[in-house]
Amino acid sequence: QFLKQLGIHPDWQFVDVYGMEPELLSMVPRPVCAVLLLFPVTEKYETFRTEEEERIKAEGQDVKSSVYFMKQTINNACGTIGLIHAIANNRDKMNFETNSSLKKFLEDSLSMTPEERAKYLETYEAIRVTHESSAHEGQTETPSIDEKVDLHFIALVNVGGHLYELDGRKPFPINHGETTDDSFLEDAIEVCKKFMERDPEELRFNAIALSAA
């Protein structure tokens, strides 16, 4: 529904990944071009995130210039940013309606920096309104303000044979190594498993695949 509202033909769909075992992954329609992971932001995760950032700044990493990455400046818009990351890095595979608000956003923002893209999204009414209306339609009960629950979305994509983690809270994309179109879902799920292993007491993990309809 959300994709349709943004003017994308229904050749691709978001499907739930019901589990990380091979037989459950085999139920996900192929090809898969992106995986969104919803996970809890805990102290353990934040500690890891800081260490990972320091390590990458010290050691460096290879990130292709064709990776579309944007920062997150709007609170609670991680789902929208994850969706934009998923679509933007697969835009050659998508069929957009001529008046698609997302297509226009991507075309306008291609030459921008990650920070400029975030600022542009703040002013981009069409996507924000769609996000807000679909957030209210969602099945999950929104936590009350007092609850210190912080769930966050990231996107995992294959750009040029490398698996990238795209998270608007991080300063740059994270390169998780080589992947192929055929092995992408399994490779992305291995990255998801690492998130789960870092927080073994936590149960609030959810993976969604953008796969062929």
C-alpha cells in the first residue's frame, strides 16, 4: 500500500521474513533486492555502534560512490528513511508512475550530500504525509511517550556486488562485504543475526524483504 501511494508499480512488494532458518527463508519470493531490519536500540547496541564507527574511521572502508545514503534528522522517520534507502539503491529495477512523489524526490536529491537529502526530506510534504498516514494504519501499537522503547529501522542493500547497511543515524554506510543477487537474502540475514547475537535477551527483531511480486 505504502509503495503504491508513493507511485511505484506493484512489481515489488514488502514481505515478512518469518524466521532465519533456511526453510523459512525459502518461503520468501525471489529475487530480493533489499531487507529492512527493525531492532531495539539498547545500551549494548549503542556501545557497539560507537566502537564500530571509531574502528571504521581508523581503518577506512570501501564505499562505492553509487550508494545512495541519507542522514536521518526527523524523529521516528527511520521507517521512511529505510524505505527510501531500499528503493533508491534499486531504482533501476523499479517502475515508477510518471507523477511519483518518490521518483521526483530521488531525481532531485541524487546529486545532494547525505545531509542535504535529510534537509530536503524535512520539507518534502508528499513523502512525509504518506509516511504519517501509513504509520497510523500500521498493526503495531504505538508505545506511550513514557515508555523508553526505541525501535529503529535500517536497510540492507546490494550495490555493485557489496552488501551495505544504511542507517541514517550513522555517519556513513557500512560495507559488510561481497554478495550476489542470488545469495543476497541469506547474506543480509547473516548481518541481521549479528544484531540479534549482540542482544540475546531481546526479542524485538523483525525483518522485511523487498521482493518480486
